Amino acid sequence: MANGQEIRRAKRIFINNIDSYSSKYIAKYLSTCVVGESLEHTGEEDEKVSKKEDNLQDDQFQIVGTITSKDEKTKRFALEEYSVSLELLHRFMECDIIVYNISEDADVTDEATWAISALHSEIEHFGFPKIFILVSTLMTWAMTKPADPDDPEMPLTEDDYRRRRPHPNFKEQTSAEKLVLKLGKTKKSKLATYVVAAGLQYGMGEGILHYFFKGSWLGEWNSIPIFGPGTNVIPAIHVYDLAGIVQNVIDHRPKKHYFIAVDDSKNTFEGIVKAIAYVLGPGEVKTVPRDNAYLTEALTQADLDCLSINLRFEPVFPKETLSVRWVCESGFTDNISRVVEEYKECRQLIPLKICLLGPPAVGKSSVAAKLCNHYKLPHIKVKETIEEKIKHLEEMLQLSYGGNESDEAFQVAQELLDSLKDSLSQNGQVDDQNVLRVIREKLNSKPCRNQGFVLDGYPNTSEQAKDLFYDEDMELEQLRSKLQPFNKKIIPEYVISLDATDEFLKERVRNLPQSVAESMHYTQDEFLQRLSKFREENTEDETVLNYFDELEIHPEHISDINDTENEAVIKKIVQIVGKPMNYDPTPEEQAEEEQKRAVEMHQQLLQEAAESVCREAEEKARMTAVLEEWVNRRLTVKKQEKELLETRSIPLRHYLMKNVIPTLTEALLECCRAKPDDPVDFLAEYLFRNNLED
């Protein structure tokens, strides 16, 4: 066993691709571990405890590694992060342990073989011993024949690793395993190498199984698909248990160098999918042809290969030589509740439960519909939920005819259906007890438990609220706190009360089309009765809002309702509730949304261009009309000026004809007769002389 000095030195661990699913959680787990923590020997255990108390931070592993995405935020558990293209060999030389994980991405295999070869070539320059751990996959065993041909169910062990036969698509990983083991035999004191062949990894948000978890959580399927018969046994391990085995290999440095990392389960593909469907999904599964899996874009070829493996293992070395603190030793199906909670917590899939209350015609349903669209939540309306339940009961009973009609479930369903129909036929409304029963069942359905809901306009009274959210199996802490017992799993987190004056509501109803008012029971008499009833129910001390307030779920009041689209109301509620706590849009949905925005932008540009052309044409027509009017006015002014000048010139012409022209004519005649040398002077003198005479 390594001495204390070596333990203290083995602190810095390199892990590749720490932003991928498997490597991330292996790195995160190791970052919380103390060097030598997994050792079981008494003396070393006492030393470990003492070291924890003296200097815990210095004794913890320091994680460094590569990342594949530059946009990925810095990991809190990583001391340093490198680009894959950075000088990795230099980084290796600074580390005590190098962990290469090729279980997720086959493209990393070449890098892993280069890494062990480069380290081996520099072995003489090591300043301290190093450990190289290759985390591989059991797909390198996929085609291995049973240990006993007469007993196909006899499990394989690590001793059979020389007989292993890989899946055709995983031969490179097998070659990498052999190379790592081979190069570790040369100078074990300086470079120790190990291979950990991991089964299908699950837990902490999920990897390959995420396809089934997501589909179940979203409620996309009525039944969860199983590709092929599903009878194949899939060896699996929780990702933290895999990390625990890696931790033990680092601490113990065992003599064995090949480990199989699987839990104790022998779960089949069908059993795994059924467990997911039962706890998270609709509870139903269906077998589909294996070829249908190739139509699923969310699963790669490597994923499908891993889901088709059929092997049984009995790992001996980890149990005999290692002291793993198992998270899910008994396997996936036995720990499905824990795994589902991890999945929700890691992916921040928190159910969002909203209750919308308010007077009739205030716009609850339109606001609820927009909230459901924004947050992707089920919309629970009393009328539609009753109709949905009746339809479901009719379909269920129709399928049951010809079977065991004396079955208790059949009789209960028939009684409920008869009760609902009788209530509707007698007074058009379902009695409170049946409404409570149907709404409670809806709130407890998987989509509502997974994603949340928007409860539209119900409950109306404090008594209805108490009956709806009452929890018969209430926790002891509720009794001690003197709070009314309520079911934490279905009670709303946000209660929104939409408030408006009677005058505003009456005006809104008056503006509704007649057909809409009749369909919503908003005719004058019906609406006034409903409004009056609502006001009476909410003027007493025990109102539905008081019920929530006593449970410290304080209602938010919104009264600035001033538009038919309720945009201001939606904006305020979104500010109160916050961002959606569910899946972001898929790449396909993002592409579809971007395409939709592009089409809308293109249409907007076309509309703006058309409007611009129209404005230009209108401006040109206006300018043409103005110019034409200006020209016409100019011609008119000129004509008027000419006429005015002509009118003003008449007296002057008459004067000239009478007094000037005769004298001028005589002067010209006289000038012609005299023929003077200067005719102008002659005329001037002649006219001057005759003018004086006159």
C-alpha cells in the first residue's frame, strides 16, 4: 500500500471532457473526496480522520481537465480548465492521476491512446509516480460468449476479460484497453495503469436514458416505447458509484488492473423502461420494432448499441478489494424514486403550480391560456376537465365490455360516470363532491405532478379549497405547526387574484358578441347572478383567499386590467412567478421558432416596403397635383395681369391718338421733306417748338 507521503502527493487529477455527462459527475464526486478516504484499515482510517480535522482543504483532490465547449460556464469543482488543443502532455506531467473517460464518446479514444503513449514515452522524466485510469465501456464485451455454454445465465467476471469480444462498433475501445494495460506493465513504480469497464451509466440528470426520462416528464407519449422485445439484460451503474470505484482505485492502487463497474441488478431493458414509465410517465409501455429506434434523432447509433447489449456480470474484484460507498448498489429499478428525484433536481425540473382566481368576465381563462403557453403547463378548467373525464370513462368502459364487468374498478368507473351524467342532465352542473374528485385526480396526474398546472377559477370557496387540497396522510410537522392539513404535492405555489370593478366587468360583458356571451353563460341575467354570488362569497371572513393566506401562500392581487389582451397582466404575473422551470426548447423547436421569426420579419419587411412604395406613390401624386395647381394658378395670374394692363392702357391710347400721334405724324412728314443731317434733332426741335405753340 502507498505510504502517507504518496497519499498526500496524489492530489491533482486530470479528467478529460469535464463538461460531458459522465466525466462531469466523476470529477464532481472526486472533488469532494479526501485523499485516502476510501481506505478501510484502522490505522489509516484514524490518520484520515485526523487529517480531515487538521487540513481538510489541502487533502482534497484537485480537479483539472479539458472542456469541449468554450461557452460552457466554469465548473465550480474544477481548479483549472483547458482547451483540448492546449499542451496536454505538459498538463499530464503536473498531475498525479490521469483519468480518461471513453465510455461516452468514441472520438476520444484516439486522444486517450495518444495520452497513455505520450506519458509512457516521458516515464523517465516523472518527478513522482502517476496513475492512468481508462474509464471504458462494457460494449467491449458485447459479443462475448457465455462462460458456460450449458448455462447462458451464468454471469461473467473480471477473470474472463481475456475472452471478451467487442461489439463491431467498439473495437477501437478494446484496442485502447489493451494498450493501457500493456504500457502499465513496464515500470509499475512510476506509471500504474487501470481499466474500469463501466455498464450503462444512469443517475444525476441521465445520459443515454435521458430520452425516456424526458419523454415521460413531458407527457409526450401515452405509453413509453421499448425498442425490440426488451428482454435483454443491461448491466448498469450509477454514475456516482462509478466515480466511487475510480476513487477506490486511486486510493488502493490494487494489484488487479481490470475492473468491471456494474451494480448488483440484472435489470432488463423492459424493466428499466417500465420503472421510468411507472414513476415519471403514464405508467404504460409498448413494444415497437427495433428499427423504429433509428428514426429517433435523440438516440445515436452508439446509444442504441448500448441499449441492445445482453450480458450478465458478477464483479468480484470491486467487492473483494475495494470499499465503495454505494449509492444504488441494488440497481436502477430498486432505486428508481431516488434516480427520478436526482433527475428533476439536476435539470431544475421544478413543477410550477399556479391558481388564478377572480370575478366572472375578468379574463381568467385567456390569461391562464397565455400562461400555459408561456410556461408549457397543463390548463385545468373545471368544465373541460369534467368533459375529459367523462370521455375517458366512456372509452375505458367500452374497452372493458366483454371482460370482467364484475370487477371492482369497473363498477367504480361506471358509478362515477353515471353520477357525472346524472348531475349534468338534471341541472347542467356537476355536484361539488364529483367536481372535487375529478379536479383532485387531475392535479395528481403525472403531467401535473411533473410540470405543474394553471388552475383556472377554482376553488371558489374556502370549503372547496379545504376539501380539494386536504391531505389525509398529512405530515406530523403540519400538525405541530397548527396549520390546516394540506397536500404539498398539489397545492398551488402562486395564487393570483385578478380584481376589477363591477362597472368594468359589466362593460366588458356588454361588448361581447351575443354568441360568445351565451356560450360562456354571460347573458345579462346569468352574469349578474354569478357576479353577485362571487361578491357574496368573497365578503365573508373565510374566503378562498384567506385560506391560502393562512397557509402562508399569500395571494398576489392584480387590478390594472385595462385591455382586452391582458398583456399588462401577463407581464406582471411573469415577473411574480419568474422564468419557466422546465426544459428549454429543443434544437428543432428553436430552429422552428427562428424560422417563424424569420418569416414574420420577412413579412414585416415586405409590408414596410409595400407601405413605403404606397407612401412614395401618394407623395408623388400629391406633388403632381400641387405642381399642376401651381401652374394653373400662374397662368391665371398672367392672364389677369394681361387683362388688367390692357384695361389700364385704353385711356393712354386714346390720349396718344388724340394729342400725340397727329403732331408726331406731321413731324415725320416734315422731316422727310427737309431731309436734315440729324433727323433726331430735327424731330426733337420740331416737337418742342410745336408743343410750346400749343
